[in-house]
Amino acid sequence: MQIAETLNEGLKRAFMLTITAKDIDALVEAEVTKVAPQMKMPGFRPGKVPANLVRKMHGPALQQEALNTAIQNGVSKLVADNNFRPAMQPSVALADGYEPGKDAAITVELEILPDVPAPVIDGIKLERLTVEVDEALVDEQIDQLLGQQKSFEDATEGHIAATGDLVVMDYLGKVEGEPFDGGKGEGMSVEIGTGRLIPGFEDQLVGVKAGDEKQINVTFPEDYNVDYLKGKPATFDLKITDVRVSKAAIADEDFAKSLGLESLEQLRGLLKGQIEQEHNGLTRTHMKRKLLDNLAGAHDFAVPPSMVEAEFQQIWSQLEHEASHEDDKEAALAEMEGDREEYHSIAERRVRLGLLLSEIGQANGVEITQAEMSRLVAQAAQQYPKEQRDRFMQYVQQEPMAAAQLRAPLYEDKVVDLLFAKAEITDRVVARAELEAEIEAEDGASGHVHGPDCDHGHDEKPKAKKAAAPKKSKAHAEAVAAEASPEPVAEEAPVPAKKAPAKKAPKVEAAAEAPVAEKATAKPKAVKKPASKA
């Protein structure tokens, strides 16, 4: 095999590989020798088919198989001999005009990972903002629990319904004087003030009492989930069968036991622990962003454009998904286009931080143990139906990229913890609102890395930017929008139910696909797989 370099520019490399017909034929002969004993053919005993007949019957398939093998071996040798670490899978193509029996000319194009300079990790100074948990915060949590446990009891005779009361009614809805499908029901309960029904419905229940009959006027919203009712005025004939008043739960020992706990003290302790955990998460997020800002400011080196483009496309797809949920989609897309270069810069910084964190982890012996990996796979498998879990676990074992993505968050946490241990940290107690404001205002970063076997540059959160409605803030680039939630419907009657606005998903850091292989193998698109051997 002959190798000639045709491009050496920055991190880009290109080569021409010439694989001789002699080398290809040798592989064909080796394959014939391998498969002949396994072949069956009328007139011959099993395993006794002559090699020349095997070649005659399956020559084209064997030729293609040999060519594929030669190309894969050639690319692997090229990568190994030059100690390349490809940033992405090499692009491999068979030159036009190739004919069996002749030399094969192969073009190989790839980008390599840069030589990351020795990371500067000593002397880093960080401030740790902490939030103390006081009893008032615990009281707020208990009040929320009490609100969720609210029950209702019969009101006194003649009680006039007010906001917060539960009204039980029979109803008949009409549009243009005629009943409509699904507009009739009995015994429907609604708590006044919850906003569960279409606008104006609950407001007109204020002042009713058991035994009343009343007609109310409403207008269905333009975005209602039943097409023929959208924007239509309607009347509802109501018969009030009962009015009930709320009975507030009391924070006592019985309340704690109703939640499966032993005492009110245990409940308060659990809630306090949850609040502390939330505060610790905010503290870590703030410190991590400051840490990665520090690293990004201290290191600057070229990164593979292909990895940057893959990361940018990940960000862009998130933004497009967000824009698709906007009232003014075109305005949201226009704002995105105006900030395209800034998002591209964010992608470049993400990749650089990912490579940098991976280098730090490798240099300091950070690794994910087999036990930790098994636990990660088992946890991820729980997200799937029971009958699919074994198949998922097999997939992770067979796909290095899938395994790398599972390892990424834990590996990153270990690298970050290593850097925290080396940093000079000062503490400052602040209010939660101040800590949240600090996080919101920062141009934060989060570099996901996949460990020493997979150098992936990943997420830095785009800088939040205030924008006039209806435009989206850039903070939305760090989250994946949830699909619209199902229509909230009344338990007894779906018709009066109000359409809910689409909900936003919690902010999540989405990992971009940026495959990196220590040793690359490639199959030329121009060569088809050989036919199966009979």
C-alpha cells in the first residue's frame, strides 16, 4: 500500500491510499481458503468444493469483501502510524473508475484532535455561595403540602359559594340555543378559583347556593380543543346540587402519619434535607460555571471545525424546537438568525472546554469503574418498559457512543470535583434569590466529557439575554421544550375544560453528538457489502 499526503492544513488532513491489485487478490485468496470448507455444492462432498469453483461462483462478492477489508486496514494503519486521534469518523471514498483486478485509489479526509496544552489547574480561586435553611422555608414547604391535602365538607344550609368552595352541579351546554355533543353532565365538582374551566365559568358560580338553578354565559376560547366550539358564545343551564367548604389540613402528628411518616419532626427533617439539597445544587452550579469560565479564559487552542459544527447544530436544533412553540414563530427564528455567530462561538467554546476537561481527567487518572458503569446502565434501563430493558443494555454494550454518553455526566462530575479540591475556595452566605440571580446573569459553561476513550466537547450554556416579547431569550437554548401537555379535563365532564398552554420542560443540558475514535475504521460508501456466502 502506498500513502501520499495531499492536505496538511491546521487540523485537516487528506491522503491518497493506493492499494495494489496484488494485495486485494491475496485477501480474496485468504477468504476463499476460509469459506471453501464451509460450502456445499451438488456433486461435491461437504468441504470439498474446489477453490476455483468458489471463486467462480462468488468472485464479485469476495472481491468486494476483500476491497472493503483492504480499505479498513489501510485507514487503520494510516491513523495508527501517524498517531492520529480523529475528531470525527474519517471520510473515505473509492476513486471513480475502479475495476476489479486493478489497483484501488482511496481518498481519506479527516480532522484530528489538537494537542491540548498542559491545563493550568493550580491557583484557581473560587467563591462558594451558600444559602442557609431557616425554619420559615420549612414552614412554606409544609404549607404547600397542607394545601395539597385540602378536603371539603358540607357547608351550612344556605351557604353562599365563594372562591375556594367546591360546587357540585348538573349542567346542559348550548350553542345558538341548541345542545352540543358532550355538553351535558351530572354531579360535576369544581373548586371555584382553580381556573380549571373555560374563562368566566367559575366566576359566575360565586354567590350560588345548593338548590339554585342558574344560566351562565361564556365564550369558548379561540384555541379550544374542539374545532366547532372555538370562539363560540355558549350558555350553560346549571342546577346546583351541593356547595362544600374547604377543610384545611393541620400540621400535626396525624398529618405526618397520613404521609407515611412517624412524626411531624421527621417530616420537618425530611423537608429541611430536601431544601438543603436544592441549595447545594445551586451552589455547585454557580461554582462550576465560575470554574469553567476560569478554564476557558486561561486556555485557547484550535479545535476541529467538524466538532464545532456538530455542536452548533445541536444548539440550533434546540432553538428551532423552541421557536416552533412560539406564538410568533417567524420572529423567534429571525432573532435566532441574528445571533447565529454568537451561538457558533458558544459551540466552539463548548468543544474546547470538553477537550480540556478530558485532558485534565486523563492526566489525573480520572476514570469510571466497571461497577459505576453497570449502575449507570441499570439506572438508564429503568426508563424503558420492562420487556425492553435487556435489549437496551445489549445496545449499550455494542455501541461505544451510547456507553460514552452514559458515562459523560459522571466523568464530568469527577473532573469538576478534582478541580474543586485543587482550588482555593472562599465561602459567602447569601439569600437564595441572590444565588439564583447570579446563576441567571452568568454566561455559564458546562463541558461534558466522555473520558479518556472518547474526547467529546460538550455543553456550555448560552448566555441568557433579555428580549422583548414575543422573542425568546437565549437562555432557551439550554433547554429542550416539552410537547404541549394534555388538555386538563373535568373529572366528570370534559366539555367545560379549559385548554392549557404548552408547558416548558425543566432546563436540561443536552449532549451533542461529536463522535471521536481513538482508532478509526471506515467503509467506503462506493463499495457494496458482499453477497452472503452459500
